[in-house]
Amino acid sequence: MKFLDDFRVLASPQIGCGDSALFWLDKWNGQPLSLSLSLSLAAPELFSFASNRLITIQKAFSSGDFASLLQLPISQMAFAQMEEIQAVMLSRPLDEDNDKWVYEWGSSAFASSKIYRR
């Protein structure tokens, strides 16, 4: 799991079908919430109510009811964060393409030399 955490620091998914990225833990939103934070950090109050913290983006989007992803009832602050996330989800529908992972240096090709230059 430690290597996965390190990978998440270096890479962000470009979402296609959403089957390889985690809804709460990966930096996929890139919208109003925060350009470089996972939802767990951008919406910590809502994340505290998540029933499955390791759900994929694909499963979260196909749940049909966002509230089903949460342990209810939730706080007012969490509700406001939920509305913001739902707006992001509506503006970013999934497609049938594979997810692509892009490293912080802007390429999908891994280069150990780039890591050492950080």
C-alpha cells in the first residue's frame, strides 16, 4: 500500500471509464473543489461519512444515488460539500475509454530521472 500512496503523489488519472481510480483518494476532480487534492482532502467533512473509502470512480458514478455512498445522516457542511461534488460529477460524465495516468511532469511515460529531479 505504501507504493500506491507514493504513486498517487506523482500521478493523477485522466478519467475515461473510471475503473482504475479511486473516487475519494485519487486526484481526479481537477475542478472547483481543488486542482490538486483528492476528494478526501478537498471535502474532508463529507469523506468522514463515506461508507466505502476505496470505491472506484466508475462505481461511485453508477451508484445512481450519491447518498448511498454515505453513512447517513450527514452534517450541513458535509451536505454542502456533497452538492459541490455532485455538480462536478454532472459536468464530467464517464465514457468508454480507458483511464490514463499522467505524472506530475505532464507525461504518461514514467521516468525515474524525473523523480530524482523533484
